[in-house]
Amino acid sequence: MPQSPPPGLETLLQHPDVLEATANINPELRERMQYAPPRCEVFAFACTTLRPAEEYYFEVDAEARRRLPRIIDNKVQVLAAAPSPDPSFEACYHKKRNVGIVFSGGPAPGGHNVIAGLFDAVREANPESRVFGFLMGPDGIVENEAVELSAELVDAYRNLGGFSMIRTGRTKIDSQEKVALSRETCRQLRLDALVVVGGDDSNTNAAFLAEAMHADGIQVIGVPKTIDGDIQVRDAGGRSLCAMSFGFHSAARSFANAVSNLCTDSSSDVKYWHICKVMGRVASHLALEVALQTHANITLIGEDLADYVDRSRLEKVRGSGETDYTAYGMTLRHLSRVICDGIVRRAAAGKNYGVAVIPEGVLEFINEIQVFIIKLNTIIGDYNTTHDTDFHLDFPVLEDKLEYLRRLARRARENEAFSVWNTRDDDLFNDIPAFFQEGLLMERDSHGNFQFSQVDTEKVVLGLVKDYLKILKEKGVYKLGLERSWYRKTLQRAGLDPDGYGPVLFRNFDDDGLLLVREAIISQKTLRQELTRAGLLAEDAPLPAALLKVYEKSDPKFKTQVHFYGYDGRGNDPTRFDCIYTYNLGLTVFSLIANGATGQMAAIRNLELDFNRWEPIGIPIAPLMHLEERKGRLTLVLEKSVVDLQNPAFLVVKACREKWLAATPGPDNYRRPGPIRFAGKSEENRPITLVLNAIDPRPD
């Protein structure tokens, strides 16, 4: 039977304090939503014009020119004020328009402010103009699912994270049928312009839509969005046009705050290594920014690993006239050694804990992994062709596949002309954890490509690290440094002479610093042997509990906690930087539309400088495109931007690695970035990466 509510419940629920405590909108959120981002100086005028920036130039791909002839010759356009516009220009600028906007791909903090900036500019130019939001991403365009945006709806999402207002999707408008349906949707809504907010693939779609809709008189404008930070535009002369896509700063700050909390936890609990994987499959920009924000003990930068050269290998063949090409690019084995070196050195300094940051796509930068993928693709493809069957059906379990590879390696030893899979390949492959071997030998996708997204990066790296730490422990290298005062107290309480046992137990008893147990002592058995040999313990006597305690304390236990930072950061509320950036991107979009532009990407130049030096611009998309292999075929796409190893931001991180590893007794060098705040003068006004990259490192 339903129970009646307790007396007074309705009165309780209507109490002002209860209503305030259970409201969806708290005071801080209310302040955030009411915030009005400042506008770039050019937007103080009722009209803007576009000035072609002839100084910028691009190397145009022949295929891009062939397929995008109507927009390929677009120039970089700089927004300029029009304080006294011609009446006909002013009338055209303020005419009634219908504009559609779509989110494409994963969410990025700040997207709602792109809509807010566009909506405000459209309505200010002409209150009768209409803005439509396509629902669920590009599917909304193809299927004509749209909602007209109202001031009430837009106001409910100002300065908030996510793409919840109209939601998003990953469909690509990449076929003639989808393009035709999209054109029909735009005609039915009588759109003057379509705005595509997305990453490199989405802006590629925007370029093709601009080309396809050119004859319809429908303008298409792209907006650069990705938390990975891999949309960074430079011209052929290396001059920066777009230093960072929106959402990067907010996601990086969100990740950094969480990683910083783990730094605090690890240095408090002193028993865990926290392994933090952050988004960034193709580029390591987020890992680099998190390193600058937190000073984590170890940070891997994929681009740096790819640039690694093993000088010792080159030295071995010096004078022979040969080149050992395997010396170029870091191997998985060497990567595990680099990480282990940091772990062992911190343990020797008494720090059996730490924080490591790795980018999601770090394995894609390991040369041997790429070689394995190419070779295994060849082996599997050749097998299927030669035997007219399926490799995975003939070798259903991992051991069967490995045995086939071993046979190929034996064949290579017998016939030097056979080089697709040699003994070194087999040895390196056997170093890889079994689950990763299975992953590399999994069935390819419908285009014959390796499905990298299905591999757990951190498991691969940790598996190798744990294996090598075990070897180092057996060699007596991996030891935990002990405080001398603790050692003395422990033995004195047991009635034992610390100075008598010290030289036998420790390799550095006569030096300063933490005590390190001798390399020969790797078990209770070897401890007993050393004590017996020194005449400090009778052969049949039990080990003194105090000495056993010293040994056990010196034996480090490598305990890990694994974390992945991705979806939480991309759903974060935007930083003030991203709020201002995206709102001005929205204003820029309208200025481009009002001036008749199409096939352009809205951007802000000088993001790395103070706000008063920001310059809204339009960047031509078509000249940025080039042929790249995607899903087994050459496709026109925007090139992703990776970490430049010559930029100041990376050089600073590289120079600080030893300091941040902190493999010496004493405090760590962790930095506390704090949570994203929206109020207060201390809030960070742009990514540290941008701050550093704005510095000219050359001496005056």
C-alpha cells in the first residue's frame, strides 16, 4: 500500500533553503551564465569589412585544386571596421538572413558560445533574421532535423560546456547522396549560410559543402574545434594564423586539476604510481600542457619518442659503411627502460610513488609498432591471396599465429632474400605482452587497416615496465632508499649495533644520503648469506626481526593506479579564455557571412597575446587540404598539427624533466593549477603552451 507523506513534508520542500539547495542552478553557475564576454575591438562597429591579407600564402595540392575550384583561390581575410559604410553595403550587411549551425564530432568546451556569438550578431544586424540548429550533428542536415534557436534557449546555455543545446554526431557528409540531401535541406529552410563547428574532418566536409552549395548561393563557414589541439594553422612561410582550436584550454585545465590531485595523493600515501592517459591520439599537445600545468614526474611526448635516435647503435656500425636504420625511433623495450629508470631513481631517493602522464596515441609514435603493423598487414594479405583462404580462420588462436611467425623467421635465417619477418622482428614481437600481440594480429577493418583504437595503451606500457622492474629487482638494482635515522632507531630498539651491521647491509653506508641495501641482497636467503659470511649470524640462527624489517622496507612494491582523462574534460565548463575565444568566433562567423565569404574557417589571430591584440580572420580551408591515406585510400583532408619539438613550450618541458622527476631526497616539484574558476583576478587567461610559444628564444 502506498504510504502517505509524513506531516510537514510539503512545507519542508517549499522552504527557501531547500529550494535553493536542490535547484539545478547554483549561484556560481548563475554568475557564469550571466557573464558577457568582451568583444574584439573590431566588433564595436555596426559593420565590418574584409581585407585580403596577401602576405599569407599556401602550397596548394593539385587534387584540392581539381576538386575545389570555386574556393581554392580564397585568401586569408582580416576583419576590419567599417565606420562609414556605403548605404548599399550597409543594407546588404543588415539584410534578413537564415543561418544554420551544426556541431560535428566530439564535444568541446565553448561550443555554446559560438552559437551565442553568432546568434547575437545575427539578431543585432537584423532582428528578423533566424538561426537554426541542426540536431544530432550532420545527421540533422541530411535528415532535415532542425530547431529554430530562440533568445531564451541560447541564454540557457551561455558559457556552459557540452553541446547539449543541439547535441552532436559523427556522421560525415561524404557521399553524393548525402550532399544532395544536405543541399535540399538548406533549400527547404531557405538558408543563406551554414556553419560547421568541428575538427579537421568536419572542416574538410565544410570545404566540400561550400564547393557543392556555391551554385545555390549558400555560404559555408567552418569553425575549428578539438580538445586535442591538433588544428593549428600556419601558412607556407610558417606564420601562425590559428594557434589553437577552442576547447583545448578547458580540457587541459580539467585534466591538469585531476592529475594534480593525484600528485597530492601519491605524495601523501607514498605507495602508488598513478599512470594518467590523456586524450590525444595523433598529437601530444594535451600531455604537453598537462606537464606544464602539473609538473608530473614523468611525461611522455609521442613526437619526442618518434624523434629519438639510439646513438649507441650508430656507434656500433661506425666505420663499416653501413647504417643501422633500427637506431632511428624509440622501441617499446627502450621506452620501458626510460620509464623504469625514473621509477628506480625515485625509489633510491625514498620515493616509491609518482605520477606519469602518457598521451593516448603514444604507441603510434613507436617506430617498431608501425613497422609491425605494416609487416603483419603484408603477411596476412599475402597469406590470404596465396592460400585463397582466411589467415584468422586458419590460425584461430594466438599461439597458432605466433608459430606461423616463428616459421617465417626461420625461413628468413635460411634465405636472406626473405625479409618480411626476420629473427629480430620475432624477438621484438616476443617482448610485447600477449594481449598486445593478439591485438596486433586481430582482424583488420573492412579497409584492411589495423584497429588501433582497440588497444589499451597503458596496459602495453605497464606490462613492459613491470617485467623490467622485476629484472632490476632480481639484479639488486631496484631498491628503496632508507632514512639513516630510521635504520639506527630500528636496530637500537632491538639491541643491535647499527654501525656493526651497516657496512654489510648497505652499499653506501659511509656516504651521506639515504641508505641503499647491497645489490647482492635480493631475498631473505641472500640476506642470511651476507650476514653469515661477515660473521654476524650463525648458520642455524634465526634472522633478527629488526634486520628482516630493514630488508623488507628496502624492497619496493610497484603498485599502480591507472586513469584515463578524456570525456570528463571535453564535457567541462569552459575556462574564461575559451568563453571569450568562442564568443568572438561566433561574431567572426557572422562577419564572414555578412561579407559574402564562403569556404572559410573563422579564426582569431594572436591568441597567444593579450586580448586587446586579438584579430578575427577568415582562413581559406581548401588550400590547407592535402592527400593523406585514410582507410586504405588517398583522401583530401586537413593536416593535423603535432607538437613542434623546436617550440619553446616543448623545450621548456624537456629542460625541466630532471627537476620534475625529483629523483633526490626532499620535496617534489609539483604545481597546483587548481580547478577552473570563473571569477577572480587570478584565473589563467590562456594556455601555458601559448604563453611559452609566444616567446622568441633567440638572444637580443
